[in-house]
Amino acid sequence: FALLAEHRDRLFPAELFADLFPSGRGRPSIPGEVIASVIVLQALYGHSDREAVDALTFDLRWKAACGYAVDAKGFDSSTLTYWRRRLAASERPQRIFEVVRQVIAELRKVHTPTRRELVQYTLVVLVFVAFMMGLISMLDFGFGQLAMLVFGDGAIAS
């Protein structure tokens, strides 16, 4: 849900659906990014059109993921059929799922560290910080001793 909510505009830009409404007169009342998000969640959860619209209407997670206002009422389930029909008749009927496949492929490239790796990285950072603290402390002590040697111990001679 969070991925769709955060990246919906970039995943499903209006240009992705421009060829479905070429005349410019018959623009859809529901934005393409909302429909695409509903279709993705519908496929993920195995919902019928009516169940998907009900989920969009009553489930706040669906509303957030699809960019639908909290107080907005759902649309008629036939809207999904209408969009699917337009998609099927287009040159790229699978465009929504092509985007989803691209995202999945990109996410597979991300390596999530294991618990052992996290512990190892933490120990490396702690050892490095301890080393740097020791080095800076030694430099500070050395420069302090050098300043005492050059400028004296600060006692006023009488």
C-alpha cells in the first residue's frame, strides 16, 4: 500500500493512458492512476470488480494507496470493465502490469542485509568510531603538550 501511495504518480503518469482517450473530448472521470492502482490491488487480492470498488470505498489502505479522498464515495464497478475494455483494445493492453513487473525487477536488485551482516556492519562502525576517538584524543593530547612546551605552562613569572 505504501509503495503505491508514495509512487503512484510516477508509476502511472497520465501519459501512460493518453492513447486510450485520443479525441481529447472524452476524458475519464476517474484518473488513470486511480484506476491503475485499483486494478493492481484487485489482481493482488483476487477481488471481483464489485469487491475492488467496495474495498476502495471502505478500506482506508486502499484509499491511501489509490490516492482517493477519505470521504469520497466509490465509483460504479462497471468503470473497471470500461477501462479494461479500452486497455484490451489498445496497442499495449498489459501496460499496467508491465510497470508492476519493472518495479518488481528493480526491487529484486535491492539487497536487504541479513541479521549477521547488520551485526557485522554495526561492529565495523563501532570499531571505526573508537579508533577515530583514540586518534583524535592522542592528537589533542600531543598538540596540548606541544603548546605547553612552546608557550610554557601558563604560570606567571614574578
